[in-house]
Amino acid sequence: MAKDIEDSLKRDLILTSKGVSGSFDFVVATAAPLVRGFARRYFDNDACDDVVQEVFIQVFRSIKRYNPKLSAKSWILGITHHVIVDEIRRRTRRPTRSGEDLNLAAAVAQDTSEIEDLILRLPKDYFDVIYATKIVGLSYEETAQSLSIPVGTVKSRIFAARKELSQMIYDADASQSRGQSSFRDLA
């Protein structure tokens, strides 16, 4: 299925670059869940919508620079990463109203499973590589390219993220033995 998504995105990006009417709609429909999932780690729903929209504006503007020899998902995730960084920088330059920027864990805690909650609690650098490799399905090399970091950094962050997730699960199990619910209750 991941191969089908990659092939579909690649085909539709090529068609869009050639000016084929309607092909960009398919790019958006196919890639929006990936982009939204990545952006939700950083922003509440309204801001997330703005980021997703900006990503696809940038994808459309950059379509002539897409290289079909590269992964389409990696290319779009790279654009997403840059838009997120730009939006975070923009928000830190201007004062925000109290409560405007909600903690994502609080915003999505009501409608996520416990494992998703644990992943969301990871530091952002760990979350980025886990999201790109395990959820989007990019290779380490594609992840490195899309996040503009070395492959070795991707590997070390994945190792550290797995270690931290293991500790979180262990801590949840320990709380269960004290009568509290835990991750294992989901199984």
C-alpha cells in the first residue's frame, strides 16, 4: 500500500508539473493525511489547517523542481518540515494571545490512543524521525533528506526514541501495578 501511495504521488506530481488539469487535486488528496499528521505534532487544529494549506501552496509553486528520481513522500515531507520551521519562527517573532498556542498533547489527548499519546510526548526531534520512518514509511536516507539532517543523526534519534518509548511503556506498566491504567491495557 505504501508503494501504491508513493507511485500515485509520483505520477500525479509529474502530471501536475506538465500542467495536466486536476492532477494536483490528487496530490493533495493523497498527501494531505501525511502532511496533517506531521503538522499536528506542532500546532492546534486551526494553525494546522493553515500549515497544511501553506505546504500545498509551496508544493505547487515548487512543482517544476520536483525530481522524479527522488521519493515523492520525502519531497513533500521536506517541504512540510520547512513550512513548519518557518511558521514556528514566525510565531516566536510576534507576541501571541494567551492560550492561542495549545500544547498539542492536550489538544489531541481526548481522541488518540495511548500509544499515539506516548509518541506525541517524545521530544520533537525524536518524533520527526519516528513519524517519517514508521508512519510515513520513508527510508532513513529519505528521512535525512526531508529533515535536512545526516543519516547517522536519523539512526541515533530513532535509537534514542525507541529507548525513550520503552521507558515510557515501562513506567506505564509500573503505574498499572499500583492500580492505575497502562499501555498494556490496550492490548
